[in-house]
Amino acid sequence: QPSAPRLPGKEPPCRTSPLKAESRQTGFPCLQELLNLRFLMLGQNQIGTLRPEMFSGMRNLSDLDLPLNALTLLPSDAFKPLIALKVLDLAESHPEDLPEGLRRVDLPLNALTLLPSNAFKPLIALKVLDLSLNCIQKISPKAFAGLRQLLFLNLDNNRWQKLASSRLCWFWTTTSSLRRALQELYVRNNQLELLPADMPGLKKLDLHNNPWHCDCQLASLVQWMGRTAATLSPRDAVKCVSPPQLRRRSLGGLQEDALVC
């Protein structure tokens, strides 16, 4: 992101060294008088702890960027004073709890390995969720329960293969309202072998660089790819890895009778 413009000869009044939020510090005093502040970027500092009093008075803040920090403590009420907060960027910050009312959450590069049931349930207004560049291997069937307004989901560059104890994708077992609402889904560079096609509202889908197992269980996805108006990964880039007779074949060029179990 571009840095904030500076007046000639002026240095930022609150930035002489990396910010630290430790037990002895109760807030960011130089910011608390900025009652009309709407955007706050605190990335690439040494903030390890957040508490409600740190954001006292920031009632109009809508966008808070905290990437590349070292958060080890994030109480559920940490953002309580931020009643107008809509966008929260916590990339590479290792968060544990998130405030309600958010519309966008960015969580890339947080070494997440598992998404349990109801992981985002309080975030009923969430529209954009970025979970890319983690190490997610398992997604609970109800991990996205409650996200009825989610439009954009990015799971690129993880290790997602299947649901715990199931070969069915979470689309079949999570709420039907999410399947209807979701418009953009990114699952590139995972370990997916199967993905159902029950995604009626989808407008964009990226799914290449996965080890697709092209048998009868993938037939609904292949059929959907042939008739959808959604923007897809380059069709030639989505290829079968197994079975051997279909290896390197493009999913978009497969006939239904070739997908046998």
C-alpha cells in the first residue's frame, strides 16, 4: 500500500520508532484526539497486545490495518470502542478472536491449520474473507456457519484436501444460504480432489493447481463448468491428476462417460 503523503520537512508525529503495545502502555495517546479518524494503518510494528482502551475515542474508525505485527493477546472486547469498524487486516498477526460487525477480514499468512465449527459465527455481516497463504488442511463442515452474507472467499495456497472424516466438500454440509450468497471462490494451489457444483450464485471460480481425481464424483463439477456463465480458471489449467487414463486431461474437455467409479 502507498505510504501516507508527507508535508515537506515534516515527519509523522506518532512514528519515531516501531510501535509497541505492552502492559505498561494503555493506548495510542497521539491518536485518541482524532475523533474523525476513519483509516488507521499500524502494520509492520511490534504490537503484541491489544486492549479496548487503546482505541478509546475512535468512534468513527472504519478501517484498521494491523498486518505484520506479533499479536499474542487479542481479547474478544479489544475492538469494543470501534463501533464503526468494518474492515480489519490482521495478515501475519496471529489473531485468536475477532469483533462482531466486520464486513471484511484479511487473515493471510497466519499459519492456520484447522477451521473448526462456527469459527466465524459472530461475523454475521461479513462479506469478504481472505484465508489465503495459510496451512489449512481441514475445514469443519460448519466452519462457515452463520456467514449468510459472505460474497468473497479466498482459500488459495493452503493444504486443503477434504473435510474431516468425509470426502464430501463443506459446500454440501454448511448452510444453503452461504452457497446461494457466495459470488467469488478461490481455491488454487490446494490438495483438492473433489468439489461439488452446488454454487448457484457463483460469478468467479479459480480452482487450478489441485490434484483432481476425475471420476463420477466430479461429474457434477464438470457439467457445471460446461454450462456456467461464471468466470473460471483458464480451462486448460484445470487438469486431472488421476486416474492414470485421464492424467493431464483438462476437466473442461471431459465427457461425462469418461468419469466412472
